[in-house]
Amino acid sequence: MKRLLIALLSLLLVTANAAAQPKDTLRILAIGNSFSQDSVEQYLWELFDAAGMPVIIGNMYIGGCTLERHFKNTVTNSDDYAYRKIVGGVRTNTPNATLSQALSDEPWDYVSFQQASGVSGEYETYEPYLEALTAYVRRRVPATAVFMWHQTWSYAADADHREFPRYGKDQMQMYQAIMGASRKAVSAHHFPILIPSGTAIQNARTSSLGDKFNRDGYHLEKTYGRYTAACTWFEAISGVSVAGNAYRPKSISADVASICRTAAHNACLNPYKVTSFQPAAKQKIRTPRPDIHRLLPASGVVKTRIAVFGGSLSVRPQSDAAKQLWADALDAEVTTYGVGGAGFSSSKGYSLQRQVDTAGVYDIYVLWASTNDFTGNKECGSWKDYSAADGYDASRLDTQCGGINYCIHKLREKNPEAKILFFTSLRFFTRDSGYNPYSTDANKTGKTFAEYVQAQKECCRYHGVPVLDQFSIQDVGIENFERFYLSDKLHMTEEGYRRIAPAQVSFISRFDGEN
């Protein structure tokens, strides 16, 4: 009875704390073991806090827990878990908790799954348990909750773990096995997000720190080791590069923190492949400010200067397949200010508002809408937000429409002669409303994705800004998207960009006075 009272009181305390959180708070739950403890319990909250993103973090902990045991716990409603929770930077621990208790404790936005480290490279140990476990969880979380796969790390080369012989006691053999198994898990279960901690740690091992990221051969070193994993979780979930995040533990030097962040960032860019460290002066690191880069026409003659603002869809390396075609076809210099995770809302990453503030004078400005305002549950707003119609009410800058109107207003101040063009959001395939204009699948604000796209067009109509309705003319649907999208179902491949690029070139050329 005493043990039950302690558990109930702990749950009441964390629930009361959670009720005081902002409505846009991200809620992340890990169903794991000591490897999720290494990843989320120490520094992840601080990274989100430094980025201005409210977050609640939960970890359902059983040391060494396999997917099989997690599944069996759902059958028996076992109270073997320690439910660790971080709210407002304060960590609490509820012992003797059940998985069903944790799942009902918060309206979780993200839920992660993982296999025990020793068998993480053997996919045959995943099933049928992973399928049954995800089905159990899906019935108990909001329909909008995003499932994630946590790719864990291989052991140190000198580890004496009893499971290491499964991989010939070879670190890279274990790493490759984990890569193969995690690929299968992501593909079989359509996980929208992969958290590549395994690759981040392997990347970091190629740095000057060497193979010193484990305190006992398998668990992470408690400062820079755990910080590297936390950085990986931050970027994988937020979509914002961790490279310039201001937070680092006091016990870590600035140089070591840079290694950790770079290893994590490179893992998010290439989750199944090791990216070896180069000398610091040669590293090309994206930061959470405009990652300004320029593409020049093959002719070498620049007639038009174009600036692009947006989220990850406008700035990922694959997008250069489209933008280079703009440059060549229009004899244009194309400068990208976009930042992964950005939206029009003033509180969505390094917003398009902030990008526009940093921009110079160009002939054409392209505002390329992302999916982030919708997926981040930012209010859609209306065409009146932050316009002459409401007296430029700054309190509306947190809405998608307020952000659009701000950007158009500021760009016209920068260069009244410039042409402003608008690209609507592209489709995405992690949920029905991401591609279905008739879907009733709404986000937490009660709006569907199609309503966000329609609002984008209404804002532009108010300002007289030409719109390329990419959502409607993309010619990619549920039947063929796998050919044009990466496995995350959010971002396009180079082939996907080449598919939309001719429409973009044709649209821009109508307003380019030089062509």
C-alpha cells in the first residue's frame, strides 16, 4: 500500500506540473532502457530550452529491456518501470509504474522505440514484438503522435559486454549490423523520424576524442557522451540544426561541445553512414541562422538575383537540384536563406521573419512555405493578421498568416521594385492531411493542412503576390510518393525536386524582366 501511495503521489505531482506548461509544449516519451536514459535524461531538456522550445520529456526505464520484454509488460500490465519525467527542467522519478500509466499521463507528441543494445543489430529479435508494441501504444496516444525509432550505438572496441561476441567483438561490424536492422525497422514500420544516435557516436569517435565515448564499454560517458546523444535527439525531433545551439554543459569545453554537436548534425544529415571529422577550419557546419549559400548559372552571366526563404525543404542539399535549374535557365544567382525547422510563425525555429530581416536587396524574393507551422501546431490565423486591416498588431506575428504578412511587408520596404513570389507548402506523407486536400485530419489547433495552404494563398491574394500552388500541381500522391521522397516521408529526393523544378522555373520566368 505504501509503495502504491508513493507512485500515485509522484504521478499527481508531475501531472500538476505539466498542466502549467504552454499549449505549444512538445511532449516526448521514450520507451527504452539505459540507452534512452543516456540520451534523454541529462541534457535534452536544456537544448530545447536554449532554442526557446517548451518540452516535457518522459522515459520509461528498465535496464537492459528488450522489445520482447516491453511487449510482455503490455500483456501483464507490469509495474516494473521507473517513469522518469522532466518538466520545467526538474526531473522526477515514479517507481513501479506501468506503461499504460505513462501513456495516459500526457498527450504525447512523440514516442520512441528501441531494441536492447546487445541484440540491436539482429532484426530477427525485433519481431513480432515491435509490431505488437507499436499497435498497443498507438491505441493509447493521440492520433497525431509521431513514432520514432532510436538507433543505438555500437560498443567501444575494448568492451567486455557479454553480447559483444555476437558481432565478433568488432565495433564496426556491430555498427553495420545496427544500421541494417534500424533500416529495416524504419522501413517496415514507416517511422517518420529516425534518431541516429548510433551514427552520431560513431562520427564522434573519428574526432580527436577518439574511442572514449563510453564509461564502461557500452553506456555513454556522462558528459560529452550523453551530450552527443542529446544533440542528436534535439535535431532529429525539432528539425533545427543543433550546430549553433547555445547550450553546453559547464563541464564541457567549447571545442569538445563543437565536436559533439557536429557529430550529431552530420548523423542527422547521413544517418546510416559515418562522417569522419575534418580539420576544424575545413568543416562546413550548418547553424540555426540563415545557412546562406549561392548557386550561379552555368553561363557565368548573372542577369537576375534571387533570394529564397523557407524551412528544410528550401535548404536541404537535394533542393539544389531544383535551384540550379533556376540559375541555369534564368541566368540567375540564387541565394538561400532557409533554415531547417523554420516556419512563418515568429516562434517556429529560425522563422522566415528572422530570415527576411537578415536579407539584402534582390531582384526576386521567393517565400517558400514549409510544413512546420502546421506540424508544430502554430495557429494558422487569417489574412488580416499583422496587416493594415488590424493596425499591424504585433501579437499576431506568432500565427502563420501574421508571419507571411510580416515577410511581404518587410521585403517591400527593402526593395519596392523587387518582385515577391510565393511557393505554397509541398505535400508530405506522414499523415493523411499532408497530401489529401479533403482530409479532416486536423492538428492541435483544429485546422487541416489544406486549410493552412489555403490561408497562404489568401494572404498573398490580399497583397497581390503571385502564388505557385505546389501542393496542387506537385503531381505526387499516395501511389507514387516513395519514388520522390526520402524514407522520412517529409523531405524529397533529388528526383522529387527535379519533378517540381520545371513548374518553378516557368513560374519565376513570368516575372523575371530579364528573360
